[in-house]
Amino acid sequence: MVPVRGADVTEPAHAAANESLVAFLGPLGTFTHAAVDQYFGPDARKHSVATIDEVFAEVASGRARYGVVPVENSTEGAVNTTQDCLMDTGARIIAEVIVPVEQNFLLRRDADPAQIRRIVSHRQSLAQCRHWLAEHWPQVEKHEVSSNAEAARLASEDVHTAAIAGERAAKLYDLAVLNARIQDQQNNCTRFLVLANQDTQPTGRDKTSILVYTENKPGALFRVLEPFNTHQVSLTKIETRPARDIAWAYVFFIDFEGHVQDAPVRRVLELLKGCTVRIKQLGSYPMARVSS
């Protein structure tokens, strides 16, 4: 499943060479970059794109064989754009990667902390450090940028700007770490999905993700959950998103233990067909272990 290793790239090569290319939410230096390296290895051929939608598009078109996107953070919750893309595209989930997220307060090596005038980072990174920021830098302006790697780049160009980002971004832009591990929750981590146009075989320790579309009627959620209880299939997550095509209708994102080839899972899915409007299987894949 892991592609042939090669040099890092930021632009896709010819289609024939893209069998091993991994599209990811960039730029280089982000936690998504770390997820790519954790799963595929640091020498994987990487194609950095600007948005989650572009990652899905690269996989769907075949310009990249794999894609890596964030789907949820243990502190801030789901990444809505990823969920919307899963609803709208045919990309399959073939793996999950869980990356511990350690945020650091970064500035240029020649900067004076007393002269910091603004703090920049991605919206989620700022949210993950809101209490620390309120305690230590309450009077300094906070600005959202497209990624924490972009925040590190901005800090590298201005002695009056500090960034919140990971260690990878600090090394990439040669920034000093004034304060390490400033996230409010020390067990903070982000879950990433590996996407492809293929399915996986059972490993014995798998997870399955589905979308369930139901009618807007009383008891709809109960009817969805009942088959899991009947066949003792353990849910790991259930989340609701508004349906994109019908006002005030909802879609359930459900993760549960097991592979679609497992007999109990097959029975659950068969029962769900009788009590829902539609089911979309997003993929069965090996359950991730938290990286140390």
C-alpha cells in the first residue's frame, strides 16, 4: 500500500509518474505534512496543495494516487470541509493517521519578545492555545492565516511577528522556540485520513466509516443505532452534518469497529438499508495507533 519513495515535489509530474504521488493540505511544514511522513515515510513524493478540496480533486482525477487531509482534532472537533468533501466525492478512506499536535511559540532568533506586535497561526491552532494566549499575551493582536507553516514564514520575515506552529515549521524557517508545548490540552492530537481510489483488505483490526442519510422523522437516530446494538458492533464515533441538498435534513457520519467483509458488519449494513434513505460507504481501513 505504501508507494515507492522518491524526492519531495510541490508540483505534480506527468500522469504516468503519479502512481506514487501523495497530495496533501500544505504547505510544507504543516501537521498534515507530518502525517504524510508518518504514514508514507519522509522520502515519499509529495504534492502540496492549498485546500482540502484540491486534495480530493487530485485523487479523483488521478493526478495523485493518494491524498492526506485532516478530519478531526481532539480539542476543536471535526474539520467540516473534509466531511463535506467525503459527502460529495468518491474518494475512499484507506487509512487513518493520528498525529500528536504540540504547538510552539516561535519567533526570529534576532527578535526581542518585548517587541512582538502580533501573533499569527491557523484558526484551529489559535483555538487550541486560547487559554495560554490569554494568560501570557492578552494585549497582542492575533491574526488567522491559512496554515501554521504560513505563520512560521511570516514570523521569519518580521521581528515583530510571532507564530504558533509545530517543531517541523520552526526548523523549516529557522525560528527560535520561545515556549514549547503551549496547547491547552497536552494530549491534543489530530486525526488524518489517507485517501485513494481503491479499497483495502481486512487486517483483523479495522475500522469502517459510512454516511447515513435518513428521513427527518422522530426515531430516525434510534433506528440507525439499533442494528449496531443487535449485532454488537462497537461505534467509535457518530456525528451529524446538515445534508447539502435538502434543507433541515441531516447526514450521520458513523465510524465503527470492523471491516465491511466481516460477517457482523455485513449484517448491520443490510439492516441499515431497510431503515435509511441511503448509505454511502467511505471505506474500511486499519485502525491507527497514536504516534509517540
